[in-house]
Amino acid sequence: MTAGGGFQNAECLVALVEDGAEDAAAFRRVMADEGHVVVWPSGEHAVEALTSGDLRPDELSMLVVDMNLPGIDGVAVIRAVRAMPGGSYPAIFALSSQTGDEIVARAMAAGADDYIEKPPSLAGLRAVVQQLVSIADDRHPSD
């Protein structure tokens, strides 16, 4: 998080790994009041950006990862981020339309801070975003 941390800070940077263009656009619209959103359309794009030096994990306030990505899936992305050197990581949320104990257990075992079911509506997405912000704020309280 940036100095002064918390999502009240306009410098908040959120990364979303989402292959669905409509879902990514909706997330970006809903998150607009919370800070800047970077969208990576695949796990490969996310891992490349975070390992190439384009963006460091500690620069992110939050990383939201779709679990059902083609190629490198959400579990692999979460594991890759948690394995990066430096020790300072954003709050990581696994996001999926799948439900059930198995997918939640896989996300949490990979290192996700929480698992959020993809909402079927824009109103539901707003509620999820507020939940994510609250959890991330609790994880990284403002200075």
C-alpha cells in the first residue's frame, strides 16, 4: 500500500486478473471510486507484469484473481505472487462463479486471503467490492 494506506487514499492500486471482458469492465466501473484498476486478461499477463518489474506486488493495495482462467489458472497466479521475494504482498482475493468447499479450499491453500463468489448482477458486484475494500483495509490499516 502507499504511504498513508487504506482505500480512502486516491493512490490505491487494484489489480484484477479476469479473462471475461464484460466482467472486467464492470469491475473497473464499480472500483472507479476506490482507486486505479489494472486489468490483466490472463494469468500469464499477471505473472509476467509482476515478475518483470513493471509492477511489484507491494505496490498493489489488492489483487483480485479469477479462479477459472485459461492457461495459468487462479491458483497458480496466487501461488506465484506469494512465492515472489520481498515479503510484502497485497490482499489477494480469489473470485469465481463456482461454489463449493473444494474451490474455496484450493484458493485458500494457494494463499488467497479470502474467496468471493462472483455476483450475478451489478448491484451484487458493488456489494462484493465493498466487502473486498473492507477486508483489505482491515488487513492493511491506514497509518
